[in-house]
Amino acid sequence: MKQITTLSLLASAFYCSSSFASLLITEVLYDAPNNDATEEFVELYNNSCTAINLQGYSVQDNGGSFNLSGTVAPRSYFLVAKNSAAMQSLYGKTPHLSGLTLAFGNSGDYVKLKNGSTEIDAVGWENGLSGWSINATNKSISRNKTTDNNLVSDWVVSSNYGNPGTGVFTATCGGGDTGGGTDPVINQPTYYAAAVGKSGSELKTALNNILRGHVRLTYSQVWDALSYTDEDVNNSNNVMMLYAGRSVAKTFRAGQTNSLDAWNREHVWAKSHGFPSESQYAYTDIHHLRPADVSINSSRGNKDFDTGGTPLTEAPENKTDSDSFEPRNAVKGDVARMMFYMDVRYEGGDETSTPNLILRNYAPTGSSAPEMGKLCVLLQWHIQDPVDSFETRRNNRIYEWQQNRNPFIDNPHWAQSIYGASCGL
């Protein structure tokens, strides 16, 4: 059963029960079935409830060291491969990091995971480390226990050349747990202390100051982030698509398939409206990025949000016309709160040249101005479709990655305080 844990903003990390290191080595292919030079890989697992930035981490063997980069999502696997194309060919999977330069020995070697000079975890084979006699030919070796005893008995030879991206660890930190994680919840009075008691423009400014300076992701990291934040509560292998409302495999995404039914990364505040560059904070801010069906995302384009239009053939609960898009009723409030977040978070612009984003009470707002509409329609959607448990879980999970929150999910009444006067409410 999950436990709800209230944490202070000053806490250094979310609580997550563990009897060993947060980051572990969980699978290694050192003797590949076809070509060691291209098929070798190392799999890591983040056993904590917060994302781990790999800056400063490395993997080492008896012949060298390889510096890691990227971010490992909470309770997620991370694949480090020699060659991306070889991993695609052998497993049908794309590694999180490729270009591994280590050349693992087939008759005695090891992999050590280090953070700086500190050893975090290690695995050896064929006596590459004392006492580690495990030995595999054309097969991977993988961790077979969820407790870490730093012993060779924690590891087994796989039945084939491995299955990277899966293993004995299955718990998540949010809904749909299969292994006893926790749902982390911050101490909201502490987080929002500077905004308490304010209203209108003063409240908006206070929230802007709270939300600034979040952890900025790369656009490639957004794939993994959305796979976690928008995970189907009933199937941890899937994500939920925003407009279609369908559950689809995390791996069934644009770039790995040409299917128009795959999911891609939808910018709810259209990126052409103010931040066309990946270097800008707003471009990769996952508070407004959602998995969306490729063809439906194309139909939405960069249109403003408003009521009316023709139902989409593929998802008739959504409507569109020449200059606006109306999402299905079940996510109207979700869309509104994401748009309110963007208007507040990027008020006045930011240090990455994201301009001042403004919600207007008209549509269309044009194709490139840093504006979107339609404000009062969005406020009505916010009232019509209140915050649900999926949205709350998503906000908590985003905080694990970005270290900032959507205040309109945590405190829905603030939307009317900031925007009500403009809409006669």
C-alpha cells in the first residue's frame, strides 16, 4: 500500500525506502552474440523517487573509464550502449546514451559505477573481481534480487542475450505501484509561503518568483520524463495520450515508428508562440508537454484554444476549425491549468530568452507572437473540469524532475483570483 509522505521544501530528496544505493548496475552484456565492438551495453536503474543527473558519474572497467551524461528517471532503467543502431537491431530499443568506449574483457573483467571517485556499485565476471566467478557466453548477466548484498549470488546469467530496459525492479513512486513506492507530496504552505495572502497581480508576481529557475531538461530527456509523468496508472508500460485519451506503449513513439497513431511530444502552449528554440526553458518545460497522438497533434498544430469546430474523425470528442482547437471535456481543465502555468511562469520572460508569454481573451492570436487564447474560455474550462488524481500525480512527478510545481493544480482557486476580474467572475 502506498503511503503519502509530506516533505519540507528544504528536504534534499523525496523519501523512498531502500536498503542500498539509489543508482545500481542491473545488467551487462560483455560477450555479445554477434559483435562485441557494437553490441555491448550496461544497464543502470534508479531505485529512488527523484531523478538522478548523471553529471559526474562514470562507468569503469580494467581498461578505462567512460563519463556518463543525461538524467535517469525515478524508478527507471537507463541504457548505456556501444552503438545505438546495434541495440535497435538486436533488441528493438533505443539506448539513452550511446558511444560507450569501454571494451569489456570476455575472460575476466568488471564494471564499476562511480560518482566522482566514490564507488557506487560494481559487478565482475570470470574472476575479474575476487569471488565473482559468474560466466556467460553470448548472453547477458543481470541482477536477480531487489536487495543488494554486493555478492555474485545477486546476479544470474540471462536465458538469452538479455532484455535491456526491464528487470526485477518494478516499483514506481506514484499511482500504479507494483512494489511499494511512495507518493511524495511537498509541504505546500512552505513552498507557496511567499504567495499566501496575496491576490490578483501581486499573487501572479509572487508565483512567478517561486516557479523560476526550475531544472531545465534537454528535449531528448523529455521522452523519458513524459514516460514517467504521464504513465498509465493501470499499465506501467504505457502512457496516456492527452487528446485521444488512449493508453499506448511507451516505446510506440515518433522516431521509433512512422505510425500516425504513435505518440509524440505535444507543446500545449505552441512552441511557435514565443519559444522556437530548444535552448529556451519553455521549449522543454514538461508542465505543458504531453504525449499526444501524432495525427491529432498535427490537427491541433499551433492553434489557440476555443470552443467550436468540426469533430476530429479519429477522436470526435475533440473539435477544430481554421484557427482554434477544442479538446475533449475530460482534459479541458488540464489544458487550462497548463496554460495558466505558462502565463505565470514566463511572465516577464526569462534568462534563456523565452519572452513574456501572455494569455489573451481572443483568438486567433497569430502564428508567432508570444500570446495564446482564449483566456476566459480557459477559465471556464478550469471551473468545468476540476483537478483529478492523475493531474495531481503528474504534478508531483514533474516536481521530482523539474523542482517546480503547477500552482493551479495545488490551489485551483488562484486561477479566479488572478484571471477572474478579466472575465467578469
